[in-house]
Amino acid sequence: MEIVDIPEERARRNPGGPCLADDVEFLDNAGFRDRVRAAASVLESRGVSRGDVVAAILPNRVDLVVLLFAAWRLGAAVTPVNPALTRSEISHQLIDSAAVVVVGEAAVSADVTLDVAELATGSPEARAGAAEPSDLALIIYTSGTTGRPKGVMLDHANVTAMTGMVVAALGLDETDHSLLILPLFHVNGIVVSVLSPLLAGGRATISGRFPPAEFFDRVEAVRPTYFSAVPAIYAMLATLPAEIVPDTSSLRRVICGAAPMPAELIARFEARYGIPVVEGYGLSEGTCASTLNPVVGRRKPGTVGLPLPGQQVALMDRDGHLVEDGQGEVVVRGPNVMRGYLNRPGETAAAIVDGWLHTGDVGRFDEDGYLVLVDRIKDMIIRGGENLYPKEIEIALLSHPDVLEAAVVGAHDPVLGEVPVATVALLPGGSATAGDLLEHCRATLARIKLPTRIDIVDALPKNAVGKIDKPALRRRFEPAR
């Protein structure tokens, strides 16, 4: 089944079956189909046609998923916009993507040209899907940690291939029910938590927000079979008060992506809640995932799993030669690799060479073929000519029983060039001092790798996707100008 055909096919097979819900409404399969048809007719009346781009400035809600499928019925692409962005950041995305219609709440955003409420007023007449495999489906903007965000162009062939891989790798079927807690302006939320369960015949419930203390109340009420989250969310859940003892029996597995999850955190979460954590790895440029720890088989915390069937994942040296042993840059090849960066031919050519997507991550394969991420190439610290990987230092800090989160960045040094500095958040009740943590690191790290400074804070800064915001930390240690 093509992704664009999901609403029609689900309604044909089981019109009254559950499909999609959010905090305020529920749609069965027939209702979802009718809403998609109505929205498509409204977009068409506004001049949207094949090849156009529709922007969505919306929080997590059913309407955003309806809009995706409505645009795809017309052969148009969608670029989801983070509603929390500044006016300048939103303008950049709208102008760069050349969006012909901007859907959102007109009372909230001045950039909106079509109020979301109008999508339900169209005619629910049948209309065949117009999208072809080579048509753009999504333009996902990177988080913009280095310069202006870039638009990742994903066509229908990318999305179809990736969704099929996720369904097969996770073993999803019609009994699965995903609880979406990640933002729908990110490809993980769209692909793993919405498209994949719908394609498999299952259902999805969209959570508009994530209050940690109330999260398991939602799990008990909704009874999902899985959810996908980032390490920061698992860290918050693992440190909830001990008196919170939820019923997690509906959850068959939970998924972690977007950033590596420390093995200690996986163990802590699994021991407390009895739910297996399936960690994977991927990029927006690869339509979400390229490796995954097996759902059935050996899961290896500290790795990001095995390459997904249908993709090639390899290591490459600086000269562009594949590396058989040792470590190198992680490169990916397969039908999930993006078409390129919108309006950025030079950066596209640098990112995709001879069909290989260069991820910018350094990794190695262990003896069983599981990928172990070493660090980001750009995060590497060069101290007096020696290459240091922050992740190694972070792992040492995270092994201390009082540490919840840790991030290491390079700070300018007039003699050595750069030195490692650490920012750490402690577990509730943790009492470790900077001196304690430094002594703990001495047991596993060479002297050159020891952080020259350890700051203990209440919480580490996060970007919109929930990753630790290392650029923000680096700015704290930039020399005064």
C-alpha cells in the first residue's frame, strides 16, 4: 500500500475501526478518510496542486496528520513548522520552502493564511491520490545548531521505504497502538509514531504535551503498545517519585532515538518499569532510522543496533575509503536517503557522495555487527594536538550513581587550543560535588581527557527535539570579545 492511500484503504477494509485520536477528538477509519477528503478539497480551492508546498504551524493534534494526507492527495508536500520558533525563524522556513499556503491558528500566528478550522468545512468527495514516488512528501528543517536550518527533502519513495522498514523491524501489526509524545515537526514523530502504525493496520494517539508526572496516567488510560522518545524523556520518567507505580502492562516495547541513550539510563528505566527499550539511530536525512536493536533477539545497550534490512550502513575514512576494521565516519546508503537539501546543491553534494549519505558521526561495529557511536565529528575536541571524543568523557561521568545527564564540550584555551569542560545534572537526592565527579573520572580516563571544569546545574539545556543543546553550552565557554 502506498502511504497516500492509507485513509481510503483503511476505511474500505474497516470503516468503524479506531484510527487516530488526540487530546480532544477521536476518528475512526471512515471519519479519518472523510476529514482528509474535506481538507484536500479546501486546499485545492486555495490553489494547491501537485508540486506545491503547504506549511503547517500547528502543535501536536489530529489536524496536522489530516493535513499531511490531504496535501499528499493533491501531490503537494508539507513542511511542518515548530510553533515555538521566533517570527524570524518561521519566516525563514516559509520563504525557503516557498510555501503557497500556511495552515495554523490565525488567532495565534500572523503568518497563517488558512485557519486550521476551515479544513473540516470542505466537501468529502472522493478524489484519487495524485502523488508519485518521486514527488516530494516532506520538507523537514534541521534544528539549526550550525547556521540557518536546512530543508531536508524527502519524497514519497523515501517515506514509503522507511515506513515499511519500521513496520518490519518493530513487528508492528493491526494490534499495535502508538502514543505519540515527540513533536510532529520532526520526522521521528511522523514516521515511527503515526505513519508506521497506520500502515500496519494499527492506530495512533497524539499527545499534545508531555507532563512527566502525568504521563503514565495517559498510558493507563490509552493503553498503547509502544511509544518513541528521546533520552531526556526517559531520564525524566526514570526519576519520577518512587510512589508512582504505574500499570505498564500494555507496553510491549518503547523506542529511543534522536540521541544515544546511556546504557546506565536504559538499565535504570527497564528495571523500574519492566519495559524493554529498543534503541536505534538515524537522521532526518535518512528519513528517520538506519539501525535498530532487535525487538526479537539480543538487545545490546551501549550500541544503536544492527543496520535495518534494505539499507547499507558502513564506515568511511577521511579519504572516502570504506573501513573494514576500527572506526570511521558512519555512512548510509538505501532508498531512505533524502533527495537532498532544498536550495542547497553544494551542501547536498557534500552530504551525499556516490550514493552514500555522510552522517558526520564517528562509529565502529562490535564483534556482532552492532553499531557503536563514538561521537560527532564536529564535537571532537583537539587538546594540544590530541583528539578527544566528548562522549567517552560523558560515559565516565554518567557511570557515577548520582549523575542523571552529562554533556562535554570544548572550551577555548590560549595554550592548548581547546580543553574539555563538563556540565552535569544530578539525580534527585544526588549530592556529588564537582570534585567527587572528577575523582570518579580519574579511574577510567587518562589525565588528558579529564574535564578541566565541571559545572553542576539543575537541568541541561535542550533543543526543540529534546536533544541536549551543545551549541548553547559552547556559547557559555566562548572567550569574551
